[in-house]
Amino acid sequence: MNFLKKLKKNYEKFLLGAVLIGLAVAIGLLPFKIASERSKLVELTSSIIHINVKELTNLDLSMPEAALKRAAAPVSLNFGEPHKLFNPVPWQKATDGHLIKVEAGNIGPSAVGITKLTPLYLKLTLDSVTVVDSPRYVIGIEKEAATNPSQRGKTQKYSKLNDKNEVFALREVQGPPDNPTNIVLELNDSGDRVSISKEQPFRRVDGYMADLKYSPETKTWTNRRVGQSIAFGGDDYKIVAINKDEVILLAPSGKKTSIKNNAAL
């Protein structure tokens, strides 16, 4: 009880003493706290100033380089064929009333079509043998490709061995002279030697004639030969060549057009 009474009387002294002791401890610990905070500040400052920067990788410049190449290339604008921005397409009325676009392949010489090609032959035949003093051989000649119509029909030549005419020379008789198995002829234009007999004539393609059509004007031409003309579109076109692959037309301007053969012979 006495202790409690003394404590009660000296309560304020004890409290003040405790506070002073606490302050003394805090003052004693303060240098350590300051040193700790200072160390933290130094570490924080060092981490900010001396940051660990990663090395940069190579930059991918493919896209900008491609864009620069496209920008350096000149731009080419084509307003001609087949574009029609500044070149409107004219149309033409056909004879049956339908409209035709005026462009290559639809009108003009390139619109001409081949419907048929007929081979023209040089034909040589052994027609007969006559024997008077010496054997004479009757050779039939047919030149379907001749320019002059009067020369296209069949004619006959009487030939003896080594006789020569405007078409051939008789070079050899095989078998009995009055009844040969073969006769060998040498052609003047090529120098080739060919054999003929009564059963086996000779023939060679010397040209073609063509059947043509021009659909825009519903025109057709049959049996046309080299040198003849066809008229369409207000112009005459001369046929200057015919072969198994094409017909070549010559315009009044001097321009040639090749018409390809799409028809079966």
C-alpha cells in the first residue's frame, strides 16, 4: 500500500522520466535511421541514373525501303487501247441491223473468215503409148493452179525418151517400151524426178483457192484465187497469197492482213 501511495504521489515524475528515456533512445537510434534512409536514397538515385539499357536490335527497314522504291519508279498511265477513257468506241450497223463494235477482229480485213481451202494440183498421167517407128508416150498434164484459166484444163503431150517440154523431160522408161511399168519424168521447176504409170498418176499441190466470208456485210466469196479481189467496207482488197495456213489480203493503202485458216481442209 505504501508503494502505491508513493507511486501515486510521484506519478508525474515517473511519466516524465519514461518520456525522457524514450527520447534518449530515439535520439540514440536517429543516426542509424538517417544512415539507413541515406543508403536507400543512394541506391534509388543510382538505379535511376545508371539504368541498365538493353542494346538496340537492327531495325526492319524493308517496308519503308519498298515504299521508296515504288516512289522512285515513274508512273505510266495508259489511256489508249484497250482502255476507252478518252477513246470512245464507235459502233457500226450491220446489214441485218445489229450493231458491231468497230475494233480489230470485228470489222475490216481482220474480220474476214476462211470457210474452205481447196488444194490446186499439178497432175501428170500416162494416158497411152503409141508405136510407129519408135514408142511415143502420151502424157496428160493438168495445171489447176495456172493463172490463166485457159491453161487449167487437161492437155496432152507426145513425148519420146529425153524429150523436154515446158513442164517436164522424159528421162527413163522402165519395162517394155510399148507397155512400160513406169515412166520417170524430171520436173522443170524443181528438178525432182517422179514416176507415173497408167495405174498410178502423179499429183503435187501447187496452190490453193479459198472460200471467204465477211459477216458484218453478210458477204461470201467462193473459189477465190491469188490475184483476185474481194470488196467490202467500201474498199477492194487483193488476194496476194494463199497457203494451207492463211490468206493474205492487200489493202489499197498497201497494208497486208493475214487471215488465219481455222477451217478444216
